[in-house]
Amino acid sequence: MFYGEFDYKIDEKGRVPLPPKFRNALKDGVVLTPGVEKCITVYTVPEWRKLSTTLTNSPLSRSKMRKLSRALFATAFSTRIDNQGRVAIPAPLREHAEIVDEVVVAGSNTYLEIWNKILWEEEKDISQEQAWQIIESLENS
């Protein structure tokens, strides 16, 4: 389980440190994808395989599955963390997430997200406000 938020700076080679407490879980490699919002999603290899299996067994129509597969798999990057616990972020993903200098690595349960620090603060405010509304709707179900 990934949780918490961690502030880092991206270096001149496009590398971002990942939180030390998560590095053991990430030692076998990671898959980086553009997030739905302007962030980068970081999956462990087993979690990526699980997502792939879920999609393969999905009841979606073939045309919707092709579109979804293109959106997810064609834009994904497989990589490893280096000996200092950093991950190199490919330029297309940095552009997608508007990452230039300061980043936040945020835990999201089964995956991590890497955010531009300013965009993260905005998203965090919105998410926290909506979380209480979602929790209350669950209680009324």
C-alpha cells in the first residue's frame, strides 16, 4: 500500500527520487503512464499485470477496448529505479504532467502518482473537498 506525499526536485537528467520506504516494493521495476489528470502514474510490475488482466477480461466492446488499450499501453514506459532510488521520467510524461522543477510523489493505495507541485496542491484541495462528499454518499447507501 502506497500512502503519503513526498516533495522532491527533478534533476537535470529528468530523474526523480522515489520515497525510501517504497523502494523495496519497486525494486523489480515500474511502469510509468500518463495519469488521467496532469500527473504520472507509477505502477509496480505486478500491479500493471493485474490491470492488464482486468482489462483483457473486461466486458467492454472491442472498439472501446482498442481505444483504451492504445491510450494506456502505447503511452506507457517500463523502467527500473537506479541505485540512488531515482526513476528517470521520459520527456513525453514530463510534458504531460508539466513537470519542470519541484514534484510531489503521492501515494494512491496500489500505485504512486508524480505531480508538478503547484498542480498537486490544486488537485489535493479539490480531492479533499470531494472526498467528504463521497464518504457521506457511501454512508447513505
